[in-house]
Amino acid sequence: MSDRKYRQRGYMQEDREREPRPKAPPKPSELEGPRSPRMMAFGQKVKCAACGATVEANVDFESSCPKCNADLHTCRMCVSFDPGARFECRKPISARIVNKGGRNTCELFGARTVVERETSSGKPTDARQAFANLFKK
């Protein structure tokens, strides 16, 4: 039987004074860094607050949606729109704009952008084709 009370390594002083083993050379994957997963691309789009159609990013006072003909220079389309804030706007405005969905002439307007995933597959032509695409290899 051993004269040591505990048999774990590192318990006694003489175990600590040994020379450390030389490290193995780093793997090539460690030199390159972590591998990035194959993620889909993301894009920023400006969407209509009324119908959700994609519109141009440069929104001016007279802009309207090409699909539903709704006004685009509105409080609901603004980056600063916040229903919980004073006057429902994060910017310091002097008076409340009553109609949030109507056209206004606010100088602090900035179009709200939405970050969406860009997918490569289009809409299927019918339900049977959509079901077939689910199990396609």
C-alpha cells in the first residue's frame, strides 16, 4: 500500500514540481478560427405599415405604397414611433400628431427598416407541389 493518504495527482508538492508535458501543435481549424455555419443571407427592407408590401427606402412627403396606395410618410412607418412614449414618439416633439396612419410633415421622420431572411426558393405553384418539396432530397 502507498504511503500517500490521497492518491489524486497534485496532492503532494513533488507532483507539482514536475516539468509540464510539451503541448501538441495546434490543429489547422484552431489557426483559422471557428467555422462559420452556412446561414441564409439577411437583408434590410422598408415595408408598408398598412399592407406589408416592400417599398423603396427613400420615403419623402408625397410617397405612397404602390400596392395599397397608403401614405408612407406616417408616424406608423417611422423609426421613432413608440406607443409607450410621450406623444407616441421617442423624439422630442412639441405637439401630438393625432392621426398616426395619416400623412404628416414631421421633419424627424426616418423610415423603419425590417431585417428579413432572404430565401432562394420561390412560392410553389400549388399545394401538391409544396408538399412534394418538403420531402425532396
